[in-house]
Amino acid sequence: MLSDKIRIKGEVSIMIEEEKREGAEEKKKDLSEIFTDLDTLLVKMEGEESLEKSFAIYEKAVSLLKEANSSIDRIEKQVRILDSEKEEA
């Protein structure tokens, strides 16, 4: 139990450091902004006849999905930490 808590806190510390580095590179969008951007890209892709432009839109969408997944993973880890602290209290 204690080793799990130490491991989780270590993971959070690593995540915080990664976020600081990424935050310095560019400001992260929140999930609602990402999903709005994805919806916009989907509409653009549906109306696009050029394969090259469709692929460029697809690449942007994949990048946004990776960003959303990263954000969801970060939130999930934070919830796990709160749950483990709640169980110990």
C-alpha cells in the first residue's frame, strides 16, 4: 500500500515536470476546446475533395486526439491519487 502510494506520487511528479516543459512550449487547450476543434476539422474533412488536404486535416485531428488522450490520462491519474488518499484517511 505504501509502495503504491510512493509510486503514484512519483508518477505525478514526473507528470508535473512534463507538463511544465510542455506548458513552456505552448499553452494546452482544455478538453472542450479540443473537441470543438475536432468537430470543426470533421466538417472540413467531409467537404474536402482533395486527398492531400484531407490528409492534412486528418493529421491535425490525430494530433488533437493525442492531446485529449494525454489530458484524460493526467486527470485519471489525479483521480486515482485522490481515491487512494481517501481510502487511507
